Amino acid sequence: MTTTGAPLLEVRDLVKHFPVRGNPLAALSPGAARRVVHAVDGVSFAIEAGETLGLVGESGCGKTTTGRLVLRAIEPTSGRILFEGQDITALPASRLLGFRRNVQIVFQDPYSSLNPRMTVGRMVAEPIRVHRVAQGAAVEARLHALLDM
């Protein structure tokens, strides 16, 4: 618990850029720009003790990358992460264990989310197949029974 009145966890201008791998010879060209993917670009938030924060957005918008950055599972390009007022972006990996015991990231279950590229029928049928509730034509029969409810 913080005694300074500061947030329990504070993220300031967090940035993560990943290099785009391409033709290694192209990078040797004079004036060649290094291409990067801007996965997270200037994210800031603060969480008080007892609060919960949910990151919501479309696929590929940087939610998982932000969570991994906060845990320091991957290193930020820039920005600061403060826990109980201490800048954990400066901590060596050997000192992160204590921090990680106090922070929890709950990643989205891909089987509980809707995929905009799949029809409702395919999404409902997938767990029937995965959990072997039915096979072959029985999957279709089960699917129609569920969708007619």
C-alpha cells in the first residue's frame, strides 16, 4: 500500500516499437529508414489500491503488449512504470520477482471472445468439436438445436 498518496501502479507514456524484419541488405542502403511497428504508443494510466483496470479494444490494438510491458515480460522502448512510487523500468530482472508477486494480468480467453471473421455457427460449433461433444454430422445437429433455442 502506498503511503505517499501516489497511485499503486502508474504507467507514463509507455511506448513499444517492434522492428519489422525484412531484407537485411535493404537496411544497408544509405538513407534506409528502419521500419517499425508502433505496437503501443504513449499509453498512460494510474491504478489506485483496490482498483481494477480492464483494457478493451479490437484485436491487434496493443492490449496484450501493454500487459506484458507492465509486467516487464518485454522491455519498453520508452516510458515509465511505477509501482508504489518505485520506477520498475529501471529495476534489473533479478529484482522483478517481488514486483510480479503483487501484479496480476488476466489475459483474454480466446475461446470466450467473438471472432469477427467467423460466422456464429462456426463459433458455436468450435467448442463442440474441441471438447468432442459430437463428431461429424452430429455437430451440425447439435449446432442447429442450440441455435433454435
